[in-house]
Amino acid sequence: MKAKSRETPDNKESFSKQVKSEVAGLIVKKPEDKKSLAAGIIMPGTRIKGEAEELLMKCREALSDNTGKVALDPGNGGRLFLRGAFLSCGYITDPKDAYRIELRPVNPEAKDVITGILFGLDIAYKETKRDDVYIVYIRSGDGVSDFLGVIGASTARLQFESLRTEREVYSDINRAVNCDSGNTGRQADAAVRRGELIDKLMKSPEAEKLPKSLYEAAIVHQENPGASIAELGKMMNPPIGKSGMNHRLTRLLEIAESL
């Protein structure tokens, strides 16, 4: 009997290959943009193959010019870097199964650049390490959708949102059917606890040390204790998505719990 081959992210998720094919086909004209894209492909230190290898060949002329720095800010340069990193060391699960994007660089400097750009774009992420590989992952629907938009995968993003909507409709129906007062009570308790921790933080000396983005998020939360995370995000100036607001609140709770 023939043994089944072990499934890996790239041979399991055809959606991941679809996303890579789409972004690899996007035209990049400016030499500085090609440098940012190529840096994203090369810097993770993983084996370069497939679309990533072909795209790197197209950037060869820009790479031969050693003048100027590679743009890695959260603007266009950072977005192109993430596109290149996704091509060389990333994958996305099929949204029918789960919401998850992973980037697996070997180079710690690449990991730091990736997380820095994601933070600057207000895309919530988590990170871990397995053996010699760093794993930066996004597992919220909003975060995955935002990431697809950032790297230019417009068609895949539309498909993702369509599948996401269908999945969440069924999920909402199931939650409504199975909802009970115990769940409602737990959610209310969690909201109260969150409010208590943020109030504690804002009354402490640490409040003055908070970055502007976190301080403003804390103020909005204090002024609107009954609002949902999505509603709080819309109240920010400028407004941010649910994923970004949740990321800021999570960071505030971590700081408060450490006091």
C-alpha cells in the first residue's frame, strides 16, 4: 500500500498558489520599487523558487544599481517588501478552512522588518520560532483581508471576502441558535475586566509613556465603554479597522497586566 505524502502548506492550499500567481504577475516599473520587492524575496533567507525566482530575475537590473537605500517603510516600499516576502516564505490557508497567513523567514533581520511593517500598517500579528525558522502569522479575518490588499492581491481578496461572508453568515446562525445567558455573561465579564485594566493603566505613571496610538485608543475606550471593538476603531482619528483596534487594546491589556 502506497504511503500518503505528508501535506505541506504550499501543496495543500491551492488558494495560496493562486495568491502568489496573482501578485507575481503585477507589474513593477520603478527601480526603487523593484529593489524593495527583491529585498523581500532575498532577505528571508529561504530557498527561492517558482514565481519568486522568476520575479527576482526581472529585478536584476535594479539590483545592480548600488546607489540609494531600499525603502522598507510602511508605505509603498514596505508593501512591496511584504509581497516579496510572501512569495519567498509565505502561505495562506484556504479561507473555507481557516483564516491564517504565515511568513517563515530564517533571517532574524527579515523577521524584524516584516513585523515592523505590519505594525506600521496596523495589521495584528503574532510571532513564534520553531527550530531555526521564525514564524510571523496573522489569523484574523480582518488581518488576512488587509494583508491581501497590502500586497496587491485584489482578486484573491475579493474571493476571500466572499467566502468569509458566507462562512460568517453560517457561523452567526449557529451562534444565534446556541446562544445562552452564560455566553452573554462571560462576554460581559470580559468587557468589564478590559475596562478595569485600561482604567488602572491610565491612572498609573505608565500612561504618560504610552505611544500616541495606544494612548488615544485607551481614551476612546474609556469614553465609550459599551462600544464594540469595530465601533471603537471607527471612532479613532483617523478611523482604523477592527483588527488594528483589537491589536492596540491587546497591547494596552498586556501593559496593564504587567503593572
